[in-house]
Amino acid sequence: MLTHNDLKKGVEFIYLDQPWVVLEAQLLKMAQRRPVIQSKIKNLIDGKVQEVNFQQGDMFNEADLEKKDIKFLYQSKGQYFFCEPKDPSKRFSFTEAQIGTQAKFLRPNESVIGIVFEDKIINFKLPIKVQLKVKESAPGVKGDRAQGGTKEAILESGAVIQVPLFIEEGDVIEINTDTETYVKRV
């Protein structure tokens, strides 16, 4: 059993009979009141994000989630299709709302980690760092600036992120999928 104090970033728990993950949590103390945990949580089944306050005495069960390798196949009309790596005939899909922002870093035939709840794959997780090729990028122009500048780059998956000026079309770069930021050139 988890108490309200155990709800930290990344903790998976059962709330309203569904699995949730904590995105943000902070302790809030007000004068002459009980401490409250202000949190932002995400439903792992439908992808909805809520802000919830948990009081002292709230108890939760840990989510019994398993991890399983799955393979991303393709995207069509807001649906993202996956299969089991060894058996492509066992296909399933997620909507764009379920997946959230991590969808923009998916490439066809890429292996990801599926999250299994009650013998059903409910969502997936990308690796923290992925390598993608830069498809389009404006040339970097040096100007009057004291710090290094950035520019927009469109990646092979369709994602648009800010990169340093020295990145050019065709470069392979590493991206942090949690913060959606450039890490390094590969």
C-alpha cells in the first residue's frame, strides 16, 4: 500500500480502479491545515492528465504493471499500430490521445517497451534517448550574440525541435524523449 507521501514522480499506482503514473508531485503546507500533496497524474489507459490533491490518510495500491517488448509498425489517421516482435499477425493500436507527445519520436519498425495491465497492453514507453536523422534544417547564421544560438529542425519522424546552429540536414542527433530536447550529435 502506498500513502499520499509515497506519490513521487514516476510512481505507478491504482486510482479509481485504473493505473496512473505521477508526472509531478509537491507537498503543500498551509497555516493550520493538514499537508496536501498537489500532483499531476496521467491515466495509463486513456492518456488523460489530471491535477489532483491527495490528503493525509489517502491509501493506494501499487499498479501491477509488466513490461514487454513491442514493435511500432505505422501510423494512419491518428491511430498508431504495433505488433509483437516475433508475431506480426498479433496487431493492436493506440490513439494519439493515449500516446501523448511521445508519438512524435516514433519510427517505423522501432522496438519500444509495452506496458501490460491485467494481461492487456495499455500503453508503451520510449527509451529515454533516441537517435533520429535531421530531415530539414535552415542554415545556421552567426550574428551578434554572446551565447550560442538555436534553430528549428524537422526530424525524420516529423518532430520539430530546437537544435544548435551547427546541426545540418542529414546529421543524426540524439534526443531526450522526456524533455523533448537535443542532447548531442551522433
